[in-house]
Amino acid sequence: MSQRVRRYGTWALLLAVAGLLPFVVTGGPARLLANTALIYALLAASWNLTLGFGGIFNFAHVGFFGVGGYTMAVATATLEWSPWPSLLLSLATGALAGGVAYLPVIRMRGIYIALITFIFVQLCYYLVLALPSLTGGSAGLSGIPALSIGGFSLARYDGLGYLWLLGATVAVLLIFLSRLLGSSFGKSLIALRDNESLAVSRGINRVRQQLLAFVVSGAIAGFTGALYVSFFRVADETLFSFGFVTFGLSMMFLGGIGHIWGPVIGAVVIAYVDRQLTDLGSYSAIIIGVGTVLVLIFLPKGIAGVLQEGFAALFQKRRSVAKNEDGEEYAGPTAPEGSRTDVS
């Protein structure tokens, strides 16, 4: 089977799964959990573009998420705009926030980028508190209208419409990231991560490529924040909280940073575990944090990395057995390339 057929088959399967989600996930609690997991998947997958594939210690991503969420809230609740144009505006403000956040770190490296980008999140937080007439201040904004199509609210039937929308959005995002990372831009971003000096010496413009990565991931995060606010119908300062930072990092590291599928797998697992630990209150965050540390120690490539190596070993073994049955010399399975980055 050719690589192109496999790729298109995977895309078709993704879209089919997204279309079938509402028929598989039924009931209020299950749909709430599924919608929450899909929102987390969008947040983590978009963050993975800069942190995982770009190798940039970007902690401003939660800020992009919050900016998009507040754009949606202010536009619909305060300015009384229609939700759909407000959703597109959130995408634009997220992209703008991504560009602004990158400017102070152009000449920075490593931990300094992490510190400055985290300060960006705090600045967004205090800006929300400083403009209570527009943002609602510490009380936040409530009563954000749900998205609707032709008079049908996506929130009806326990969020049936949102389940379709979010499922399709995750599928499209994975397809988009697959194409993006397979392009010259994606390859240059990974080259900068793996060996910046060599990549720059070959003519790759570090500032331009990393700025584009921030803008693209910021746009997706802003769009995700708007969907979050539209689904839960409220926006407050917790959008910029450290809890979203730790949740996003846990999803990426658990699922497998640097793998397209990794953050999605991690988001589903974390959302489910968090729901099961709800009765434990703040202890749930501690348990998730400790679990993430253990994963980093014992499974540094995450769930996606383990699955990739397992499938590669299985495929190699089957191929070796097939050759042996054809009368060729059997040399046994070959160890998979564990260090290879999954961009397919």
C-alpha cells in the first residue's frame, strides 16, 4: 500500500470517527467528558507545534487560549456580536497574541524563553482584572451565547452539536498538522529544534520560522479558547490559571511530545482521569502531576512513542517472517528507530 493511500485512508478514518462520535457517546455526563477532552486535545495539539516540534520553551500558549476565550466573551456578551464572527475574531486575536509574545524572546534561549512567555500569561491575567467594565474583572463574564446553526443550538441534547463540531475540528487540525509538518516549513522547524546552528548555516531563517510557529499555534489556541467559552458559557480569570499550564504539559508529556497523535491521546487520558478524581478536590492535580513525572522517568517518549515502537517492531517482524516463508534468509526483527520523530 502506497504512502499516499495510507495517508488519505487515515484522514478519511479521522473524519468518519468525528462524524460517528455523537452516536457512540450518548448521555449528558459522557458527552460533557467527551467535549472537554476534545477541547483539551485542541489546546495540547496546538501547543505541541511550538514546544514539541519547535523545541521552544513556550509557556505563553495558555495566554493565547485565554485571549481567544475573552475575545469571544467580550464580543458576544459585552458588544453583542454574533457568535460565529466572534469565533473568527478569536482566531485572529490568538494569532496576534502569538506574534506579540514571540517578539521579546527573539534573542532568548532555553529557560529565559520559558520565564518571559510565562510573564506574558500573567500580563494577560492582570489586564483582564484592570478592565472590569469590558471583561467583568474578577467576576468574569457569563451568559455567553452558544453557537447555533439555522436556529439549532449546538448546546442542545447535551452538547450534541458541539460534539460534532469539536470532533471535526480535532480531525481537521490533525490533518493540517500532518501536512504542515511534512512541508518545507515543518521540516525547517524540526531542523532548528534538532540542530539550530546547522539549520541556520543552511539558510533557514530562525526568527521567521519560529514567529510563524507562534502565530499559527496562537491562532489555533485562540480559536480553542473561544470554543471553550462558548461551550461552558462563561469566561473568567481562570482561563489564564497555572492549572491549564500543568494540564496542557501533562497531556503532551503523557501522550508523547513531538508526536502528532500524542497530545490527543494524552488529553483523552487526562480528561478521563481528572473526571474520576473529581471527589478528591485539589489532590487530583497532585496525582496527575506525580503521574506525569513518573511517565517522564519511565516512558520518556509517552504513550504515542511506545505505540509507535510497538507497531514498528510488529511490522518488521511480520515482514521478516514473510521473507523467511519465501525461502529467503531470516535475520530476525530489526530494532525500530526510537529516536525518529513522528510527523506522519
